[in-house]
Amino acid sequence: MRFPRQLTLELTAKCNFRCPYCYCVWHEYPALAKPELDATAWRTILDMCAADGVTDLLFTGGEALLRSDLFEILDHARRVLPEARLSLFTNASRLDETLIKKFRRRRIHLATSLQGLATYGAMTGTRRSYRRILAVIARAAELKWPMAVSMTITKANLAEAADMFAAAALSGAQAIQVGPVIWGGRAAACPSLMISRNAWEEVKRRIRALPDAHVPYTFCDEFICSCRADTPRPLLEKWADKNRAPCPAGKTFGVVGPNGLYRTCLHAMPTGIRRTGCAGTPTETAKGEKK
Ligand code: SF4
């Protein structure tokens, strides 16, 4: 098998947030998370990426910044793929000026998510405030290494979606991606978070009506992903969209999970993996202090 040109590498299943909408498949399929590969194994995968001509690598998790050997992996990636676009997705809880400069030196682009304003704590399952994430986005822009920002719209943060967009734009986001929560991961156990198509169209209308902040943005309209063979049929039928372009999963992009197993997309999984239930519920919050 050859890797497609664009690849997401999920470096760890560990995360210090407990977002109720988290799409990570190991919340339902724990076998996909373990055992986590060590840096040597990731270096081998990166060598394979170089041999296959991968041009676009996104490092993510879980929370990739929890790996103490992260830069060992990233430096190897830069060595064997000198011209590739390398990016890292982080919840930014550990991101600071020193780290932003380290990523900038290595030409590793940064992306994060803004999950809410008033709802930030509930949307991340922590006691954190949105203020720090906006400050990090702003500092990255000041350092001339601006971050891409994504937002997942659920019933919980629906009312403030346009405000979230404006806050990210005014903080210096390089680009913004907005999408509705999709069925899968922890969200598969949280159907109450799903929004209706009408609500989603209203979110798009409100964002388009904002004054132009000169920030490029995209809307992800995938809603319910048919990659998931076990998606409940009524959900699939409800969101079926005849105009949807054929999914390029596995053709132009793919995913390597924390244990090295290849999947054709973030939501799909290799055959033979057993579903064992979802860790976390929408009412579950982080225990103890701010993480
Ligand atoms: S969605 Fe939230 S819980 Fe899931 S990996 Fe990202 S930050 Fe962690």
C-alpha cells in the first residue's frame, strides 16, 4: 500500500481535555489507540511517507503536545520531507511563545480550535476560559506565525457561533474552519449535541453577515459521514445530500492512528475492530483543577 499525498498522523490518544463532541474514534473503538507507537516507529512511518511522496502531513492526537518526544518526531519529519507542508493541530493548552517560535523555526504550521466563549469550559470538559486560547492565537499572529482555527458547532455553543468566529478573526487567526458536530467518537454517545441542518444554515448566514475581517474561512458541510458503516440509518437518511461531492477518503488523504493502523479517514476504521462503547458523556466534566 502507498500512502496518499495528504496524511494525518495521530501521535497519541492522550488528551488533557474532555470535549464532549470529540470525534476521535478510540472513544468507541479503544483497540485503535493502543499500544501507542514510540518515536522510533514514527520515524519509520515518516521514512515511508518520504518514499511515497507525501506532500502534506498533519500531526495531531489526542493532544500531540503531551508527547515528550514530539520534537524528535517533528525534526525527523522535517529532515526526510524537507519540502513538505508540515502542520500540527493542538488544543493549545500548553502552547506558549517559546513553543510557537520552535514551530516557526521548523516551518511547522499551527492549528487549534476555539470551542466556545461562555461555553468554553463545557465544550472542553475543563475549567478553562476562552481568554487564554484567544491570547495564544493573538501572540502567534504577533510572532508572524498565525494559527488556523477550527470551530465545531453543537447545540451548546450554537448561540455564540458568530461571536466565536469574530473573536478568532479579531485575535489574528490565519484562517477559520467552521463545521457542525458530526456523529462519531464521544459525540456518538451525545446525540443531544447534534444540530439541525436549518440551525447550521443559520450559523453560516450569521457568519457571512459579519463585517469582513479579511480572514479566509471555510464551512465543512460533511455532517454525517458515510465512511462510518455503523452510522444509524435514520441519521444517514436525514442528512443525505445528493449534491455532496464523492468523498476522496483514502484516495488523496488518509490517517495513521496512535498504534500505527492506517485508516482512510478520521471517522473510518479498519475492518475487524470491535466497538466497545464510548468513554465520556456530555455531562461529564474534568475532575479537579484546571488541567
Ligand atoms: S477534541 Fe478535545 S478531547 Fe478530543 S483530542 Fe481534541 S482537545 Fe482532546
